[in-house]
Amino acid sequence: MDKPKLATCSLAGCFGCHMSILDIDERILDLVDLVDFDKSPINDKKAFTDRCLVGLLEGGCSTEENVHVLESFRNSCDILISVGACAITGGIPAMRNNIPLTECLSEAYLDGPTVYNPGRVLPSDPEIPLCLNNVYPCHEVVKIDYFLPGCPPSADTIWEGLVALLSGKPLDLPYQLVKYD
Amino acid sequence: MNPEAKAFMIGVCREYGSDRTRLMDIVRRIQEQERHVSLEAMELIAEELGIESVEVRSLVSFYSFFSEKPQGKIVIRVCNDVVDLMQGGAEVSRAFEAALGILVGQTTADGKFTLEHTPCIGMCDQAPAILVNHVVCTRLSAAQVPRMVEILKRTGDPQALVTQYGGGNNEDERIRSMVQNSIRREGEVLLAPREAEAGLRQAVAMQPEDVVRSIKDAGLRGCGGAGFPTGMKWEFTRKAAGDRKFLICNADEGEPGTFKDRVLLTEKFDLLCEGMAVAGYAIGAQEGIIYLRGEYAYLQAFLESILARRRKEGLLGTEILGQKGFDFDIRIQMGGGAYICGEESALISSCEGLRGDPKTRPPFPAQKGYLGCPTSVNNVETLCTVACILERGADAYRALGTSQSAGTKLLSVSGDCEWPGIYEFPFGVSLHEILQECGATDAQAVLVGGPSGTFVDPAQFNRTICFSDLSTGGAVVVFGPHRNLLRIAGEYLDFFIEESCGYCTPCRAGTVLMKQRFEEVLAGRGNQSDLDYLVELGRTIKSTSRCGLGQTACNPVLTTIANFRPLYSALQKAPDDNHKASFDIYGALRDHEALAGRTSEIFPHTN
Amino acid sequence: MSKDKITFTIDGCEVTAQPGQTVMQAADAANIRIPQLCYLEGLTPHGSCRVCIVKANGRLDTSCTLPAVEGMVVENNTEEINEYRRDLVDMLFVEGNHICPSCEKSGDCELQGVAYELGITAPKYPYQFPRRETDASHPDIFLDLNRCILCARCVQTSRDLDGKTVFEFVGRGPDKKLAIRPGARLADTELDITDQVVGSCPVGTILKKRVGFAVPVGERTYDKEPHPEQPVSE
Ligand SMILES: Cc1cc2nc3c(=O)[nH]c(=O)nc-3n(C[C@H](O)[C@H](O)[C@H](O)COP(=O)(O)O)c2cc1C
Ligand code: SF4
Ligand code: SF4
Ligand code: SF4
Ligand code: FES
């Protein structure tokens, strides 16, 4: 029988959650026994090759591309898990949310103290995805099935979560593993 | 600050004995004279009262009639209640904006005019209405506005806008108002002819305990909305330990669509005073307070003069009706534009010179109320009824209405009907009967009890006004078939958000979340799961809020979801388990698209 | 006659209270946990957060303000009530700007602690991202209103215990916020690092400067177990 497939992605995140996935140390060998990795930065697979059982999402949606990727995950995975503060609340990137986008971009590209931009151009190449007005947590865009909080969630949290899911048990994190930082 | 202003402010503070509990009155006087309460004024008041200036600011910032920034000499407050908006209130606002060259919320550069919105001012039967300082103007149309502004500019006197009086005591020289009473149905109790002071005479011939028993026997329940048995409340207050007790008359009448207390104050003020004296006698209170909403300031001079007359006649003051030991007097406490101050414990806070935060209960006001003393808070209509009951006897009163809900009820009827106004019906009257009598033939919905009550659909028009079915403080608002009921529900929800005191989590934060999702649904970005979200959130707010405001704030949404489901279904997106209907990608991209001067390639759209 | 002891039950357990005690005080004495936020021993119960809500004889009320009554039947740790509590805690999170990973209070924060205890893994409601003020003018104390939950613990502590009234609320409804003397910065007030108010804030709004992040992750107040001790005013 085929092993179930797992996909991961980093949206508006810092890859810290992916580091934490790797931080499960030697248990990654057990994980590889349990699942095959599909689209993921871990194996550098850029596109889905198959339908997946589980998608792990790091980061919230800050750009149109984030939304696009998130939607493709929703369409390709049976179960989506928001991993980490950014996916769950928007996290640090969402600290821009109480500042209008125009102000954010001016600070970043025009008026910030370390900016050198004599032509005062805002980058607007069509290759660069457009920003959303706010950074959105994943569950405000698509349906999310489970949440693994933390910044990043500890390797134990990720492990517990995955093992529970893959063995069909309910996800019930013990107190010590529910953390927002 | 100029020395004159300073001397004035110090004078005001001292006039009230530099008493911290009179901060409402002090701030109100300074606001009226100086047009605002500046930081310097706050410092000065604080010093005079021996408190911190941030405490003064705490109060000033709570009440919408007080302001920290200078207001114009003439403040025009356009009522933006739902009924006013239905009858052209928005056009009136815009006409004022045009005529004054400012937006709502602004003051003209010459400091002459400020334009504001204000929630229901108790004139729904003659909407659209506005307040110009204390002067009420009713039945306005946008076409009148330029001329009104011209008169105000020329005379500087809001009273100059009143060219025709509204009848009854509105013509009295101490009122001189265009407000109309619109009494449409005089029932058997409150609006029936009676013998002046007969109730009070009867009361003093009885023992106070027996007066309380009479009110209990009559089955009178509070007319302010909560329907608590009046006799029981009096008994608690009477029996509570303490020598100093208070009777407070709740004349805050803030529930949108309610205006019956205004008519009683105008036409039946002696009856109210009589009822208050009876209540004072019954519970052993020597001090009475009428908490009069700021919007009714135009009645203040009239009411004060009647109080003065009654003192002269021996109907107030010491040894009332010559009865030894029966001392009772009344003062008027003006409110400052805050609906929450109609809630009895918030009202007490306000009387004490505090923010209008409701108090923690227990202890209840009957045990520890105004200044920590046992206090009974009763509605205007309740207290008027008391005098009538004493006059005719408990049995006669009890014989009216239904077995569970004795007597009659004043209803304030407004909205899409031929004859808006005041109706006195016996309890048990059905909505059908009311609609027929007020001339509403094609109502799509009736809001009973104001926005904190229930939106009722035509299939339920056989329901009746009484405590076991549709319980109400008296507001009945009729909506014709052409009205957008869900928009209206949203406007009422805004009202509650605006008027929340902000003390407790669910009402302060939850109602905002409710409005946010409700708007998504209205914009067509919602499906079944969003309705579930609204119902669940509404349940939490209702169940966990600290006072009646939060407990009922979601009713406009919850009762329309319950009784007008098809209106929501028509807006709903097809259920989609995977995508959140409320997420608006195009809205989220709008800012950057505008900045970048291009549209999204990933999420293409044409406009 | 007044009895000198009141007996009632919480989730079926018999509890005794002194006359005048609240349900919460009796529960605390009996080591029965009722989640709480705005309550601080030594202050008048405020009853604003609503998190300590219980069902007493079938009616919902806040246990910090509800006097214990003989024979009362209190439901506390039930799914229905905990769901209300989660909703309330969630509202407090989304109403402000709680970005825990960037907060000095994280790990020692009572709001976080209650959320952990209730097993909240993700917010049910959308964050509102209000724009709020900060004040770093004081040499020893930092004020960050982004995280204020309007619990009034500082207002009461400063007024009733420090005798200073440095803090009060202004505005109403969703615009209600914590304020200090109009026109002043925190440094201009009488606030002193030794004032009790400095330790009264349950969240990361009133913070002592130069002590953040001193305790390693894993050893902070709420890292290992819920409510290790009931909060007491410092
Ligand atoms: C938000 C709120 C607003 C209220 N407004 C009024 C009001 O304007 N007038 C009034 O009489 N009662 C009002 N009430 C009800 C009062 O709290 C109180 O029950 C009433 O004044 C008692 O008088 P009664 O028993 O004679 O009705 C309000 C209650 C709430 C919760
Ligand atoms: S329910 Fe609303 S009005 Fe009542 S105390 Fe709470 S915040 Fe204030
Ligand atoms: S105050 Fe508490 S909940 Fe808020 S950000 Fe800081 S740690 Fe998180
Ligand atoms: S600053 Fe802290 S103690 Fe004060 S009200 Fe806000 S959260 Fe409560
Ligand atoms: S702890 Fe009781 S309401 Fe906050």
C-alpha cells in the first residue's frame, strides 16, 4: 500500500517552523517510514505530484502568491495544519496590520532611515506578487483542520501532531505543548 | 485660560460645594458656558475637587454631550435613529453639511456651528428631528435646512427656529416647543381623566407598608423594560438597613423608538410628582431624583417650575399634605447623552458624578444604591401609574389587562404607519390590533421593545403585548414592505456598539466582531457557517455580558436570523467547506493594485 | 441569625465559605481552580473580563463578584462554560495586538496562561489590529497599550493601594482605553518603580524596564503547568 503523502510550504513565515520540523532529529527517519514528502522545501519539490493526506502550512498570507499557494494546498490536501504563530495569527509579519499598506511600503522603499532610492520608485514588477492590505492567518482564507501553535512550535509539538493524525487519533496536545512563543 | 473663565469655573465648582459626586453637573455647566471642557479646565476642576484630572477626563470622555475640543456656539445634532433615517434623516444631515460647509463631526472655522449625529432623541413619531442646542425641531425636510441655517446665522438663537408650537404644554411659555404629543389613544389609567393628588391623599391615609402592599396587590410591574414587580422592589428598599434612602425616577428614555415618558413629563408631570411622593412615603425616602436625559433639556425649566409650585403648595418639601414626618423633595439630575445611563445602576453611577458604568450586582440598588444608600429606581410611567393605582384601588387596576400582566401599557408607535404616537392599551393587546389602530396595513415587520427587543414577522402578528409574550418598555416600530430589514438590523447593532460602556469584554469587543461578520454576510460574502458564527457569537455575548445592554445588543441580528431567515438565505453563498466566504481577495488587493497601477495576474478581475 | 459557615457545591464538590466570601474566594480556599483575569486579591472585584463566569443555581454569573450562598449549586468546569470562557479570552486577544513572540511578558502572562489552560490553539475571531499608543518616557517603566485588556487592576491598585490615581479609563465602548493625566507622559506622573501598581498588570502593558527575557523558556510561570499559584498583588 502506498504511504500517505505529506506536503509543506512556507508562506509569510521565516522558515523557523520548517527548522522545527527538522528538529525532530532522528525521528525524521520514523516519519519517512510513515509518509512520503510531496511538494515541500524540505525535498525542494516545487509542485504537487499527487494528492496529499496532510499539508503543513507555515506563515500567514501577506501576498497574493501566498493566497494562491494556500488555495492550491487546500485543493491538494485532505487535511491542512496551520503550524506556528504566523500561520495561526499572522504573527510577526502581521505587526504591519495596524499600519496602512501605503505607509508600510513608503517606509520600506521611500522614506525609511536606511533607504537609498533617489528615483523614489516603488518596485512594481509583475514578477513581484502584490501585497494584501493585511497579513491574514490561513484559517481566514481557507478551512484549516488543525493548529499547532508556537513560534516555532517545538519539535515535540509537531511530532505529536503528526503522529496523532497519521495514526488516526484525536489531536489533543498536552498543556506543555500549547505555546504561543 | 482667561481669568473670567477661571473664576466662572471655580464658581461653578463651589456652587456644588466642590463635591466630587456632583461632577456631572459641574462639567455640564462648564461645557455649556465654555463650549468644551479643555485640559486646563480639567486640571482646574480636579484641583478644586481634590481629584486627579484624568478622573475628570474619564467622565468628560464618556458622555457624548461633553467634549474636549471646542464646539460651536450652536450645536446641531441630527438624529440618526433608524426611524429618522427612514423618513429622510440622512438627507437632512447632508443638507446641513452643505449649508454649513462642514461634515458631520466638524465645527465651522468661525466657531459658530458644530454638526453632529445623535441617536434617538425620543421624537420618532415626528421624525426626522434634530436638536439645536436644547431646542428640538421636528418633521424636517432637507428643503427647510438652508432657511434654518440662515435664521441661525442671523439671530444666533435656536429658539428663533420655532414658529409654531406643538400643542398641549408644549405651548407653555417655559417650554415653547414645536414638539407634539401625538396622543392617539387615551386608555383607562394613565391618560384617563382623574382627580389631582387623589393618589397621594389616599397614600398618606394609609401606613407605608400598606401602600407597598397595594402596589403588590395591583400586580404593577416596571414599565421601563425589565418588568420587575414594583411592590417587591419597594419592599426591598423599605426593609433595607439605613436611615437615608432615595427614590430615583428614571427619565432617561433612551431605547430607540420610545417617547412615551417625554409625553408624560410634558403633560402629566404633576402625576409623576404625585407618584414619586407616594413612592417616597412608601419606601421611607426623603430625597427624590429625576434623572432626565440630556436630550429633554428643553423641558427642564418647565419641570423645575412645577417642582417649585408643588413645594409652595405643600406637595413637596416638609410635612407634605400636613402629614408630620412625611418629608420628600425632588431634584433633577441632567444626563449627558449616554443610553447606558438608562440602566438603573449606571444611572446611579452617573448621579454620583461618575462614568455611566453599571455597578456590580449584588448588592442591588435596593440594598446599596445612590451614595451607598438603599435606592429604588423606577420608570416615569411606573411612578405615574402608582398614583393612579392608589386613587382607584389595586383591584380596579388588576381588573385591567390579563391575569399575568395587570393594567395598561403606554406604547410609543412609530415607523411606517399612518398614526404614529402614544397609545395606551390594556396588556394583552395583539400586534394585529395595534397595527390596525395605527394604520399600518402592509407591515413587513414590527420591532417590539426597540432594538433590544424582537423583530416580529407577520406570521406572528397575533402575538400580544404582555410579560409572558412580547414584553416591552413600550417601543413599537413598524417597517413597511420596502424597507431593507437587514440594513436596519445593522444600524441598530451600530447603536449598541456606540452606546456600550465598554466595561466588560463581550459587549465591548464581541459586538464589534458581530458587526464585522454581519457586514460580510450583508455584502454577500457569507454562507451557512457565517450565520452559525453569528448565532454562536451572539449567544456568548448575550450570556456573558454584565448588564442588559450587552445581553440584548445582538437581538437585532439574532431575532432577524430567527424570524426573517429567508432574507439571509437570499444573500448566502453556496456552502463551500474549503474556502472562507468572508475572505475578500479583491478587497485585500485593492490598496496595492492602486499603488502599483496594475491589477493582479493571479486573481484577475476587470474593475 | 447569621450562620458562621456557608456550605455549597462546585461541580459536585462540597465547599465551605465564610459569610461575605465570594464563590471565587471560597473556590480558591478549597483549591478549586476557576479561570480568572481581572480579579486580583486585595482589590474590589471588578467583574469585567467575565472569564470567571460560572453557573450558579442555573444562572450565569461571575464568581469573583457572586457571594457564596448556602446550598448553592455551582457549575464551573463544564464544556459549556469553558466554551464561553474561550470565546471571552479570544475576544481579549483579538481586540488588542497580542503578538506573543515579540512580548516580554510571554510565559508570565496571565492572559496567555488562561488561554493555555483552556486549550486554545488558534483564535476563533479575526484579529482587529487597532492602532494603540506606547509610552517609553519613564526611566523604569514601559507602557504598551497594545496589550491592555482593560481589567482595571492598575486603576484600582494605583488609586486604592498606592493612593496616586495615575491611571484611569477614558472613552467608552470599543473606544475605551487606559489613560494617564491628560497632556502628560508617563515620566511626568507620580508613578514610581516601587509602586504596587507596577506588579498589578496581568499582561505585558505595564512592564518593568531591563528585566525582560531574564527567565529562560521552559522555566517561566506558565510554561509547565497552569496557574502555578494564584496571582497576588506584589
Ligand atoms: C441598557 C439599558 C437601558 C435602559 N434604559 C432605560 C430607560 O431609558 N428608562 C427606564 O425607565 N428604564 C431603562 N432601563 C431599565 C432600568 O435598568 C430599570 O430596570 C428601570 O428603570 C426600573 O424601573 P421600572 O421597574 O419602573 O421599569 C434600561 C435598562 C438597560 C439595561
Ligand atoms: S454589557 Fe456593555 S454596557 Fe453593560 S457593562 Fe458590559 S460593556 Fe457596559
Ligand atoms: S500580553 Fe500576553 S497575550 Fe499579549 S502578547 Fe504579551 S504574552 Fe501574548
Ligand atoms: S494596563 Fe494592565 S492592569 Fe491596567 S487595565 Fe490594562 S491590562 Fe489591566
Ligand atoms: S475574574 Fe471575575 S470577571 Fe474577571
